[in-house]
Amino acid sequence: MRGSRLLLNRPWWLQVLIVFALSRMVTTVIVLLFARAQGENPWTGANPPYLSYAAIWDGNWYKIISYFGYPAELPVTADGHIGENAWAFMPVYPFVVQALRWATGAGWELIAVLVSVACSLGAALVFHRLMKHVLKDDGAALFAVVLFCVAPLSPLLQFAYAEAAGLLLLVSALYLVVLRRYGWVFPVVAVMALTRPSGLAFALFVGLHLVHRFLVRRTDPFPVRDRVVTVGLAAFSGVMGFAWLVIAWIATGTMNAYTDTELAWRAAYIGYGELVPFTAWFQGGNWWLGEPWGAIVVVLLILGFAAFLFTPIVKRLGVDLRLWLASYATYLLAVFFPQSSTFRLLMPMFPALGALAVPRSPVYRILLVVVCIAGQVGWMAIGWGVDGRDWTPP
């Protein structure tokens, strides 16, 4: 524990930087070991170098968007349905990477990875400030950052994916709301909603935040100006949540271009169909586990998560972050079909790591870090590594 005391005596930003650098070293070793064992796959040859390996799966879609943009004509399958295409992926990350590639002349994979690493470091720094604000404990705030940096899906923080950029924007927006600097949230939401699907979940969060502040206004004043701005922010977030759907509609001439594109990815499981809110998890549960156990497990998951939000340790996060967790979970329940990408789609719930960071036992903390690193190995094996005609995209 002498090392941890020495670390805590450093400036907070240096603490985060040291934790981030050490965690990236560990993760890079894990990734390189998997790359060394990787066979030939649809994107690379056998034993690919790090940068090539870090840009497979959806990274290839982002590269296509960077070079060629989005298709004006949607691909159609043999049976007349919209097939998988670039409209499933939002434009901020690939366009930023392309702009930097053009400005520097560097390779696309290098720039894509560097953008993700820079955004990840930014997210870790802002996350520390958010945790310090809500937990009021320097040690817990730093350990929350440790968990963020070594979490099972933390390899994505240094891959050619938009997740790191999305997390930086999200944690910045959450921090600003917690500080009640609502005006600054508008531009963050505008970019965030075009980086990863998040606008609708954030609109629900701001709406719940507004209701809560109104209900407790006698003990926590809620000035008229704040009321007006938060109503506007909720509405703006909702508009941005639909913005990409409208853009896809205008660009392709097909009103449901985005939603049908997203549905194409679940067609391999349950076939083509309409997007009916709050049905996909039950369909997925029944697909994976059969009836009636699939639906029963989904109901138990919903009840278990609701109970989790009211546990004493999670209450330490404060009302606002718990409202975000509830809002994002509701969004996923409404629109997402559970499959191998579920773990990645859960990443925006990372503020919950703050609850896990509260216990101070050194043994607990060491074991939790070990479990997280082991989780990285497990996720790389199940999600990222490609085994023949792999049907488990990360």
C-alpha cells in the first residue's frame, strides 16, 4: 500500500495519467498475444501487427466511411430486405479520423487508434473529476478510474472503434449536468448523438433529472432559468436522438433507412421484422434460452437491475448518475437485441464502477483488478478474436 500512498500524493491528473499508462501496457500485451495467435480472417492475414488487428470488425466499417462516406442507395438482399451497410455507424469518429489522416498523411489505422487512446485518456480524466464530486473520496475516485482502465472491455479504448470518443462525450455531459452547467451540455450532446446512439437515452435522463429537481425544489432550489434550460436540453437531446435517422432518410430517400439497417444485424438470429420497442430482449431471451425461460430470465434481469440501483453502495453515486443508469438501461431494453455485442453496448453504464470503488479493503481491490484483467482475456477470446466464420461480433 506504500505505492498507492505515493501515487495519491501526486497531482490528481498525474495520478490518472500513471494509471492510464500502466493499464494500457497491460492491455497492449494481452492484445499482442491474441494477435500473435490470430489466424487468417476476413480483414487480415495470420498473426497481424497491432494496428491491423485493432481495426478489424466495425473498424473496417469506419474505414470505409472515412474513405467513401455513406451510400446513397441502400443495399438490398435477395429477398428484398435492406442489408448491412454503413448507415449503422455514426459519422463523427470516422470523419475526425479522416480529417487527421488528411492533415498528417499518417495511416488510417494509426490515426484511428491514436484518436481512441486520446479520447480514452480524456474520459479517464473527466471520470476522475466526476467520481471525486459524487463520492467525496480521493482514493475511491482514483480506484474508479483504475476499474475504468482495466475493465473487461477496456481493449476497445485503444481500438479503431467510436466507443472511446462516445464515452468521453458522455462523461463530460454527465459531469456538466451534475454541476448544473446546463448550457455547456448542448454542444456536447450535439456531437455525442452523432458519435454513438445516445441522444434518446440522454433526453430521458435529463427529463428525469428535471422531474427530480422540481420535486425537491423546497430543499434544493430550482430557479426558473434552470427549469427553462433543462426543458430545452431534454427537447434538444431528443431531437438529436432522431437526427441521424432523419439524415439517413434524406440521404437515401428511405424513411426507415437507419432502423432497417440496424435490424439487418439481428436478422441472422430471428429473421427480418419491424422495430417494436421493448420486445427485442424477450425475443432474444427466447432465442437463446427457449420459451418460457428466456422471458423469465429477462424479467429477472430487469427486477435485479432495479434492485441494484437502490442498494446502499450504488446510492453513493447520487441521484443523477443512478437516473442515467436507469435511463440508458431503459433505452437498451427498448431497442437493442441481446447478442455478443451486448457487453460493448453496456459500456455507457461505466459510472456504476464508482459504486464498486467504494470499499477500501486492499484485498478486495486487488482481487477486483485481477478479475477485470482476466475479463479482458475472456472478452478478447470470445468477442474480438476471429475463429473462422465467427458469429460473435464484439
